[in-house]
Amino acid sequence: MFEFGSAFVTIHAWEFMLLVVYIVVFVLYYGRKKRLMIGQNPEYKYYLLGYFARLFGSLSLIWIFVYYYDNGDTISFFNSAVPVANLAMIDPGKFFEMFFLSNTLENYRYLYNSETGFPLGYIYADERTYFLVKLVGVLLLVSFKSIILVSVVVSTITYGGVWNLYRMLVRYYPQIPGRLAIAVLFLPSCVFWGSGLLKDTFAFSAVCWFIYGLDSIFFVGRNAWRNWVNVVLAAWIMIAMKPYVFMTVFPATLLWLLYHRVRHFRNALVRMLFLPVAMTVLATGSIFVIQGLGDRLGKFSLDVALQTIVVSQADLKRSEQYGTNFFDIGEMEATWSSVLGKFPQATFGGLFRPQLPECNNIVMVLAGLENTFLFLLVLYILFRSRVVFFITLVLRNPLLQLCFVFAVGYAFMIGVTTPNFGALVRFKIPMLPLFVSGLFITSHFLDRRRKALATGQRFDLDAFSGGDPDRSDPRVQERGVRPARNKRR
């Protein structure tokens, strides 16, 4: 019987045959939905392409971990999830009980035995990683306990959140669907690290669902109860797997929701007076919610966050374990002033590292090329906007505030805690789609502004503060570009 793999996982011929069946079924489903929707929603031309990108990323991840690394997190998660699936088939009662039991040594011995197999000890001991293993164990029941089949199922399930975020952005800016597709659907890091059997895949999709759900509730007014369920489930997954993702996206979305309302105030004085109050409410509300989740956030709670940051920095820079594949932002003390003093270095690292000279393998080189592109794109936009217009644009556009506040805050969070490049390229994917989308939207504004000025018209930035003013009906004339006033008046 044909098979291949490593010392840690084996893939058999029957898995490849079933893989073809799974892909055909999923592609037929997505193809039918595309045909039904594309008439009124032109962005659906990217629907199947985006899904193929997820499949490619998911399968590529398996190949890399099996052949290149010959081990790694994906294989460890899979091997730890197989006993969970075995438990479901051997003792369904214990399987359902497992979801409510704490991961203690006593429960480990109670749940698992030589017949089911045992999850890896360090994975079982980590509550957040064990949560992923439980989810994957459930999915293995419909994947015949195959690593390639469950990877395809994971990429299919998580694609929904990514696609909905893309559709949301296109609703605001329908004139740049191709650029937004690159940012959300086809960015190489997100395709590779955000499609497979990793916590990052679920966290990435949860961020997308969270933002899409809030937009649907507050700005579209569609399926409120269903979208509230999506928002709550997305927040639960983020908190359960990667609490720092929720800690960063929650304040950014609050700012987005508040300022989206503030911008409708016609009186500039009222807007100016209301903004400090809104920011105070934002800061107080964010701290209140995060403190209220203290037990769930664990080592990322505010009470122990400083110690977590310092310990993470020291651990991930240990050369005997990780080699020299890291960047150093300098010594830090367990004080907020010391941590915040590293903001420039940490944020730059979170956004743009590793750079090409720092890459020492093919996976890092691909990440380095992407980071170089992003760095050059930022410089290009800052040059075109003369910086001042860029700042003005962000201050007056709620969606851009969401994109850049989340990106900068998240980049600082991972930059100050994750100096190891191997971990950094994975951890940064939840913020990349919004960051790159924000850059492309800014470039779109600059293009329209240049076109208006070149034809002697005045570019009205306020008309674009909620997206392209003609987005709801293509027959409506542009309201963002107006004839220039006679200077003699």
C-alpha cells in the first residue's frame, strides 16, 4: 500500500483518494453559490479563487511540516487530537464529559488510556492549545482521522469568516475589489499560516467574523440575533485560544463603532467636545471588559501581563533552543514605562520583520519578501500623502481607524512578546488583512483626490468618511468630488 510521511505522521493512498472527493464536493458547493450570487454581487468572481487559495495554503502547510520540518506544531496538534476522536468512538459519554473537565493529571488518566492513545503532555497541560485539540478532535470524526482531510475541513470552515470580511470591505469600497481581494484573500502569509491546522487559523477567522458581525449589527441592521451569535462565538474562540488577539481587536472595534456615530454630528464643535468623552468611555469600557475577563485571559490578564511580556522576551531569545532567528528590542523591566518605551522597535518588528537579510530559510525568505513589499508600500503612501494628509484621512475615517489602530496595537503586542521570527510570521496574520486593506484604501483616496485636483475640482473628504459615497447604487453620481469654488468669491 502506497504511503508517505515522517516519523511522526503517515499519509496513506486512501487519504489522497478521499481528498479528491472532499475537494470536488466543496468546490461544487462554492461554485453553485458563486453562480447564484455573482449577478448582484460582482465581488463573487473571487469566491472560488479565494477558496482555492485556502486549499493550497492548507495542503502546503502539511507538506512543509511533514517534509521540511519533519515535525512541528501542526503534526503535534494532529497527533494529540487523534486520542480525542478515539475517545468519541470508544466512550461517547466521556467524550462529552471531556468538554467540561479541567485539564488536570487526574482527568488525563480518567479520559485516556492505551486504547484511545494519549495527547502530548505539554499540549494537554496548555489550556489554550488543548482547546484547539478538542475542536480538531471533533473534526477528525468527519475526516476519517486523516491529517490532510482534516486540514481541508479546517480551511473550508474558517474560510467563511475571511470571505465575509472581504465582502464587508467591498461594501464600503466597491471600486477596489481586486486590491481588497489581495489584502484579505490572497496575502501569502495569511494563505499559508491562516489556512491549516494551527491556532492562528481559527484566531484569524474569528477576528474576521467579529468585525463582520459588528458591522452587520450596527451599520447594516441585518440578522441581528444571528450576527450576535457570530460575534459572541468569535470572541469566545479568540479568548479561548489567543486572548491577546481579543485584547487588541476589542478596543479598536469600540473606537470604530463610537467614531462612526460621532462623524454624523453636523456641528464641528459638538464633535470636538464629544470626542474626548467618547475616548474616555472607550478606555474605561475596554479596561472594564478586559479586567472582567481576567480569569479567562490567564497570563495575558492585566494583573500579570507585564511579567508575561518579560518572560516571553527572555524565553524566545534563548539561542540554544531557537538559534539566532530572532530580533532584540533591548532589555525590559516589568514596568509599563519600560515596556511602552519599546513601542517603536516592537511595532516596527511586528509590522515589517523579518527583513530579507534576516531570513535564513525558504519560509522566512517568503515572509521577508512580503514584509519588504509592505514596508515599501507604506513609504510610498506616506510620500504621496505628505504624511499630513494621511493623518487627516485616518482621523476622519472610522474604518481606517479600525484598520490602523488594530494593526499598530497588535503589532506592538506581538513585537514586544515575540522576538522569534518563526513565531512572529504566524502570530501576525490576524492583523495583516486589515493593515493591507487600510493601505490600499488610503491609496484609493489618494488616486481619487489626484483625479479631482487634476480636473479643477475640490475633493470633499467628509463625503468619503463612510466609504465610497456611490457604493450603494452605481447610478448615483459621485458626491465626494465637487466643482472647485471660484477663488474670487
